Amino acid sequence: PRYIWLSRHGESQYNLEGKIGGDADLSERGWKYAKKLPSLVETYIPNHEKLTVWTSTLKRTQQTGSYLPYPKKTWKALDELDAGVCDGMTYEEIAEKYPDDFKARDEDKFEYRYRGGESYRDVILRLEPIIMEMENQENVLIITHQAVLRCIYAYFMNVPQQQSPWMSIPLHTLIRLEPRAYETLVTRIKADI
Ligand code: G3H
């Protein structure tokens, strides 16, 4: 069978501070996940020569994959949803500084595009080449970001695009997708850290 493995980056310094976007390093806990990942992956992928690891260009995904002994590829198209002028802010700060935007996003999270940034719809469009390339891969582990993973997950689970913003993709959990003819089977492997 052919599997697609998905993981968020380990907890970052920004996650701890409740800030979105940025290019922060992993937290201490995030590094623990990075160190745990090789044994977690090995348990489930016996034939590991065939695995390729894809990350975004951001430090937190590359650090998360740094202990994995497989070929790696970095994709700009896997970078987190661009929050534009809100990059580096907390949701509280956004609500205070851009109340109308905060409300608009609440009303239509799929279509809402951050000022100078992206919407979920935009992310889905830029993921198209990635998804096409994924179809050609044997085993691929994609270490990327919450919003991006929600879109990839919704695609493979046959969930309507508009529901992508509400997919649950927890931290420190390896997700295995097994695409079948009429459905995709999912296994979630929680790292015990
Ligand atoms: O920084 C972006 C987050 O990963 C996406 O979260 O779309 O629920 O605000 P959100």
C-alpha cells in the first residue's frame, strides 16, 4: 500500500506565545518531538529507503525533520498561510488592531484573505502542484503547518474545500493516510512526549 504521512512541525516558540506566522525556532518540547520522530516513523515504515521527507522553507518544519535519515525536499508552497500585516501577532492583538478583519474572518474563514496575505482558498490553489507531485510518490512524509495540513487533509478525505479551516490537526501527532479507491483510511499516531 501507498501511504502519505503528515505532521505539523513540533511546538514552536511562537506557539507558546500564541503568535501566528513568523519563522520561530522550535520550543524545548518541539525539539523533543523532532528527536522522537525517527523512531516513530521507523515503527510504521519498515522499508525506509523509499521515504522522502518534504518540509516548508521555514525553520520550524526543517528543525522538526532534522533527525530523520531520509532524503529531503523543501517547498515554498508548503509555507504557512501568510497572515500578511497580522504576521507575528496574537489573535487578541489582531482583534484589537483590526476588529473588522477579525469579524470578517470569523464570518467566512475560508474566503477571508489577510491584508497583504492569504486566504485558505489561496493556500489550496498554491498546493495544487504539491498534490500532483504527491500522487507520483511512493511514501512521502510532509512536515508542514496547521493551515496547510488542513487543506491537504480535506483534499484526501474528500471533504469539501470550504470545510478545510475546521479540520483538526493536533501537534505532535503523526497522521497516516492510505488512499483507496473510494475512501482514504486514516491512522493517527500520537507521540508520547
Ligand atoms: O497561523 C496560522 C494557523 O496555523 C492557522 O490557524 O487558520 O485557525 O487561524 P487559523
